[in-house]
Amino acid sequence: MSLFKRMLASVGIGSSQVDTRLESDQLTPGEEVRGVVVIQGGHVEQQVSSIYLQLMTQYIRESDDKKIAETCVIRRFRISEPITVGPGETIQVPFQFTLPPETPTTIGRTPVWLKTSLDIDNALDPTDHDYVQVHPHPSVRTVLEAVHHLGFRLRKTENEYSPTLGRDLPFVQEFEFAPSPAYRGRLDELELVFFPNAHGVDVLIEVDRRARGLFGFLEEAMELDERKQVLRFSSADLARGPAVIASELDRLIAYHAK
């Protein structure tokens, strides 16, 4: 009977189960994430080689004029050494880790979740998925407040395939804004990509000018109407508040909107 139970456990029937319980599903990059992984033993004793938490999201990759959703591991955390789970036994493994600064915000339709995996030899690995809400990094939030102060309206956010800009990740999160009243008629949209770090945030700004006249239409047809520049805001700059950041952004946008 024991051998039969082990055979069933090897295909996931009567095997150990896992459930991750977070202290909060409201997360912010740079802050601590705390919780506990609860393992419920099955019908037989099993050896768990390790427990992994994977921070996951999706990004959009275009191929042959089609948009394809790809799954991506942002970061992987090992939270346990090998443990033995007895039949029917309940084991709780507490964990904590710092949410990486590059974690995308879940504004709009961007999903972010934690995938928990038990690495069990000769068996299907039990998994658990927990979706979370990720608020903007504090540095990013200040710049977003500045953009809102200028009257721009957030149109959408999306993780887009960009292995060059994404550095360690295959994507960047792009924030697309509709023009403010002051720039209506001069801009089609404003796009921002954020790179927060320990000293502040770098902001890639793309100003998409509206076509005006024959030369403007030619620029748009050749995709030359998009002007890009990187602004770097230090922690000291950000501490001065959104109004000061808004003034610097407005100066740059006005220059490229000519």
C-alpha cells in the first residue's frame, strides 16, 4: 500500500500541497515583503529539496504584426534548505525579501504574482500562485505626480519587449499619457520609462509630436517625430516635490514640442 501511495504521490495524487500567505498583497518596490509558506503533507513522507518564490509578470512582444504575451521571472528567491514533510504534517516556513526596484507597477492591466514551488525529487512539483498589487516606487510616484500636475492624463501602461533598455530583464514598463490642454494640438502623446535606483530615478522621455504641414507628415511617416531624452532626478531633486519636477519636465517637453 505504501508503494502504491508513493506512486500516486509521484504524479501529484496525495502529494504535499503548498499555500503562500502574504502579510499584505499591497506591495511597493524597495520595501520588505513578508509572509509564510504553509506545506501540508500528503499521504506519504516526502523530501523537499528547496522552496522557491518567483516574482513573475508578463510583457508584450510583437511578432509578424501580432502581439504575444510572454511570461517573465523578475527575480527568484530560495527561502528554505532541504526539509522532510511527514504524512499529514503541516510545516510553516516564514520568509522575507526586498521587492526589487525594477518590479513593474500593476496600474492598468499589468499582472504581477508570486509563484511558489516545492522542489520534490521524483514527483510533480506543487505550486501556488498569488497575485499582488504593486504600487509605484516612491521616486516614480513623485514623477507621476509631476506629470499629473502638468495636466497629462495616463492613457495606458504596458510591459513592452525591450532587451536593450530592460538591462537585466527583457522588457520595460512604458507609461503612455494623453497630451495636457497646454500641449493639445502639438503632441500626440508623451511616453515615459522609469529606471529607479538607490540615488533617485532616471526617466526616459519620448515626446511624440503631432504632424504639422508637409514636413511634419513626412516626419511622422518616417517615425522621425519622436524625440527622446533621459532626465536624471536625484533623491535631493525628488525631495523638493512634484511641483519642482513638473517645472523641469515642462521645460523639456516644451523644447521638443516646437
